[in-house]
Amino acid sequence: MSIERIQRQFRESAELQLTALDALGAPIAAAIDTMFATLANGGKILACGEGACTSDAQRFTAALVGRFERDRPGLPALVLANDDLMRASGGTQAHDEVFARQVRALGHGDDILLAIAGHDDAPALVAAVDAAHEREMIVVALTGAGGGPLSQSLIDTDIHICVPAQRQARVHELQLLTIHCLCDGIDAMLLGEED
């Protein structure tokens, strides 16, 4: 393995982060403000993602319920079960409805849905967004590669954080950084800023 190839990976990631800073700063700040207001007013955050994004949804909710970097009381957040978990519990609904069914059962108008998509084709996430709108929930969509069909299902009150990259590895890296920014921002609003 060549050192140059490894260095190119690091440079490409760092360059994208710097490029994305201007594009993502405002929507991330809006998402933090909206999530904090929801949590402060007794609402909760439901999170879902497909494929590799499932672990990002789990990481986000674990940081809210448990802790991110500082100790604080747990915050109400729930990761929606993926298709395999629903099948294991006896669910028989189609894959495209796996998250939507849970949003309809658990979501209320004072809640937020965080939908994380790493690729263009995410019909289960689109259905979840539609279900969230039926429940009058705000949606925060974390996407990449232009947003695909998920971005087309968003409405004016939703927040779209779209990583400006096509390469899946780079999209995922910035989505994880965005999740860390969301968690840090919520903690800063709750506990005050720390250096």
C-alpha cells in the first residue's frame, strides 16, 4: 500500500470538510435550534437510517439518551427499528413501510424525525418522511449526493442538511461529523458553551 494513496484519502476528506463548512453551517445551526426547542418543550426525536446510516441514527440517539461528551440527564430520543428487527418481532409489513409504521405509532406533532440517507434510493425513508408530515412533525433530513427522492419529499418547515459530495465514503464521513455537531450544539444550549 502506498503512503501517497493514504495521504490522498486524508486530503480529500479534509478538503471536503472545509468546502462543506459554508454550505452546511446554516442548516446544521437551524437543526440544532429546532431540536433543542423540541426537547425543551417536551417533544422527542425519532431517528432512522438505512444501511450504514442505521448506525448513525443509533449513535445520535445514544448520545442524546446517554451522553455525548458531558454528563447531563438523558434526552428523549428513539432510533426506529430496521426491517430485520421488525421481522424478528413478528412484523410482516413491506420494507418500504418499516419506518413509516413506527412514525405513525410513536410520533406526535411536537416531535422531530431525523432521517439519514447515504444514497439516492431510500424509499423507506421517503415513506417515513411522509408519515411524519401526516403527524405534523418537523423533519431533519441528513443526505448526500444531492439528496435524491428524499429531498423531494421535504416541505418548507423541514431542514435539509445535504453533504456536497457524491462519493459514499466522503458523504458518510461528513454525516458523522454533522451528527457530532448536532449533539454538541444541543449540549451547548442545555449546559452552556465549553471550550
